[in-house]
Amino acid sequence: MTITPQAVSPSVTAFFDEATNTISYAVRDPQGVAVAVIDSVLDFDYASGRTDTRSADAILAWIAEHDLRLEWILETHVHADHLSAAPYLQQRAGGKIGIGHNITVVQDTFGKVFNEGTEFQRDGSQFDALFSDGDSFHIGQLRGDVMHTPGHTPACLTYVIGDAAFVGDTLFMPDFGTARCDFPGGSAEDLFDSVQRILALPDETRIFVGHDYKAAGRDHYAWETTVGDQKALNIHVGAGKSRDDFVSMRTARDATLNMPKLIIPSLQVNMRAGHMPPAEDNGAVYLKVPVNGL
């Protein structure tokens, strides 16, 4: 399905978490008080197993400072590099939690990896909304359109809101390239096709990426670019690179990458819409480590 961005330009405020190189976004209806948060972060220290809410609290403070109403807490996908703060934001400020309908595929895959019991629902019911390609939603009077852009994971979405596209991990800044595709359910072929859908948006469409790692030669973090810049300059897919060349490059590159530091806790939490696994009979919550399982 082809999506035509609206002419309206939403107000976008970025919150950068250097510990995970994640950018969360607050997207505001420019003519009202409604706001959505995309890809929030729950701070987590793996060594101690302790969580912290400082990143989410910064977003809540910003919402309160501007007297805004949180309507949506959106996930571009089930993140493997940070834990979601969606339930914490919802508990304190309201809003619905949304993700792609293929979350059920991810839940089935990683429900097996982590040997979750039958009490773990694999139907996406932990989320308030499951989006399919072509769906739309509203942030106040501001319409958002949903593009299913798999490849990094089967459930990846791009949210096109006004003249802005929030691409999650599908694309990085042009000098850094594209997402890895070697997680279970990933596909370099699908990623190339998804990127082409994004690059079919008007050249002036603003693109907001989910992570930045300061590419070689760049001394600052960055997260906003445009479709036109990606088409011309992206080192993996720009300047008309072919599908075959991309798949070969991506496959070879992914074979050299280590797993993200927080992949094991992140997947267990994020496939539950940001909730921790249920407490065990001693009242404590545990995260499993599947030995040689990933």
C-alpha cells in the first residue's frame, strides 16, 4: 500500500539515551495538546539486574511541562538493545501501547527460545493495539499511517506522521547504513524491499532513526535526515545499489556482529509490552539466560 504523507509538520522532540544509543521521540499535534511517544527506554543495569526510570521520567517531565496529553506509546518493533518503558509511561500518563500485528510471530519465536509456559500469551494481547500495513491512528487531529517494514524483525513498523517517518532500526543515518538482519525471523531481502518503500516517500519527508552510533569521521550524534539524503547518500542502499549487492553485503556484515549487550533481558521484557516476567513463588522476578540459545 502506498502512503502519501500529510503536509502538516508535527513537532518532534528527541530524547537520546547514550547507554543504549537509542533515540526516543515525543511527537506532538502542532494544533493541540496530544502527544505520542515512540520507542521509550527503561534504564537497566545488567550486572546488578536493577532498573531505573530516569529516561522515562525525563519524557514525563517534558509532557507535564508543556501540559500535553499522552495518547499513544508506540513501539517500532520488539527491541533487542533496550528495555521498553511503555507500561511505566502508561501507568503515569495514560495512552495506548501499540506495535505491529506480527508481534505474534516474535512472541512465538522467542517464547520457544526462553521456554515460556502456556501462561505466556502469544496473541499480542499484552498490547492495546496491533497495527497492520495501511492502518492509521490519530494523535489529536494529527493522522499517523502505518507501514509494515520487516527485515530487521518480522514485526518492524515505520510510522509516517505528517511529513515525518519514524523508521526504528530499519535505517540509520546515511553514513551508518541499515539494520542487521540476523536475528530469528530477520531477512536481508525483506529489509531491502522495506527500505525501498520508505525511499518511495517524497524526498522532503523527514526521517527519524531509532539509534545512532556516530559513524567514523563524525564527532556528534545525529538522528534526523530526509528521504532524499538517504536515497543519495546511504552507504548501504543509496545511489541505486542493487538488491543482490545489498543482500550480499548485509549477510557478510551480519556474520561479524556480536549480539547486543541487552538482547536477553530486552526480548523477554519487550515481547510482553515492557512488562517483566511474572514473579515466581518467592515473590522475585527473574530473567532467563538461554545457554547457547541465541
